[in-house]
Amino acid sequence: MQLQLNHLYKHRERLQQKHGEQSLFAIHGAGCIEQPNICFVFMNPTGKNISAVKQRKWIRAPRLGTKNVWKIFFASNIISKATFEKIQSMKSDEWSEEFSEKLYKEIAAKKVYITNLAKCTQIDARPLSDKVFKEYLALTQEELAIVQPKHIITLGNQVSSILLGRPIKVSEYIFDRQKNQSACQVGRWNEVFLDARVIPTTWEAVSTNGVKKLQVSKAGRYKKNEYETLIIKGKEYKVYPTFYPVGQGTRNMPLAIQRIHTIYS
């Protein structure tokens, strides 16, 4: 099963030498490469991705060796519970070529493709300028034109804005946010524990009448089917700007999961 567009590697590696950490490889999109139901577009890879290390010659795909981001894929039924639990239990140096390949075959079977707007791997999570992202825009458009996803989920304001060519605020794609947030000012996450690992699932809003449980989808719910249109080579694509769910955006993971459910269900 082919999981990547190998013919796009060469130019991306040149950009890695220009914008990335010299000791690391660029990271390329992977998953279902023929009309996936969903394409996720993240920002850029970091040195936490174990496949970026030049001594490893296996598949160089997004998020290998990390933990948190896989919570949204498990919660969205894109990876199995067994796969998720194994990811959460492994240290980064315990990942193998065999498991990495198996993981992306599972993602491909779910008709999902995962990529980054900028493929240049940084040594850490330092921010990239719009100028750097724009240097990857044509390559990403070519990638999308080949893959032809039915839905594109762009993670965060910066990626959404660069890809769509105008300022985007992901917070504008939800309604009744202020009303629902005010109902949840006091409370805590009610969490599901999987082998001592945690995924937020509901918010318990404490009121004078006791404890009221609200589903994640109630706490600032996305408008159904609300998307932007992106045209590449005459073809229209549906783009769904979504909160960035990891790093500093981890607090927005429930909103990102709800957004994915709206599209993927």
C-alpha cells in the first residue's frame, strides 16, 4: 500500500536545508493518498518526530514518536483503542519502523490523510513566520490537488489563513460560545482513563443546583457543515478551520474533536 507521494520529496528537502534543522529530515504527508474523506493539515514538524532523525530510514510521516495528538484520532475513531494504548505506553525511542508503517496503514484504511503545511522540521516548537509557510503553499496545493480530499481540516489560525489566502479566526466558527462558556466557568474535566492515560470527554459545570454535566459539543458547538471553499486547479475543496489541539492549544482539544465529529460522522 502506497502511503506517501514520494515524488514530492526532493524540493521539500531543499527547503529543509533552508528553513529547518540541518541534522533532521523533512516530514511528509501520509495516509490515504487517493481521495480520502478527510485531510488534516497541521503546522510543521519538530524534532520530537522520531522519523526525522537521519539515522532512521523508515516512513517519515507526521507525529511519529509523540503522544497527545493521537488522542484526537482515537476519539474520532480513526485509530483503534489497541493502537492508541500502545502509543500512550511507548517511549519515543521504543517506536519501530514496523509499528509506524502499521499505524499509517490503519489511518489510510480509515480514508484519512495527515500532513503539515510546512514540512521543515525544527529542533523544537519555535513558531514559523508566515513567510516560511508561504514558501510551502504551492507544494501543499500540489499535494492536495493530487490527493483530492473530500474535506480538509486546517488546524489553527495561521495554517487556515495561509492556505485560504485571507485572515481566519477559528473561534468565529462556533456559535453560542460566550453563553455556553459562562455556564461552565466553574468546573473540571470529567475524564476517561485508559491505562492511566487521560482523554477529556465532558465538562462538569457546578451550579447552585448541584453538578450539571454538559457534553463537549454543548460547550461552544460548531455550526454544522460550516466551511470555507478553496479552489485548486479549478476544483473546489471544503476547508474547515479548526482549533489547534496540541501544544499551547491542548485546552482546545475537545472543540477540535467535536469539529471532526461534525465532519467525519
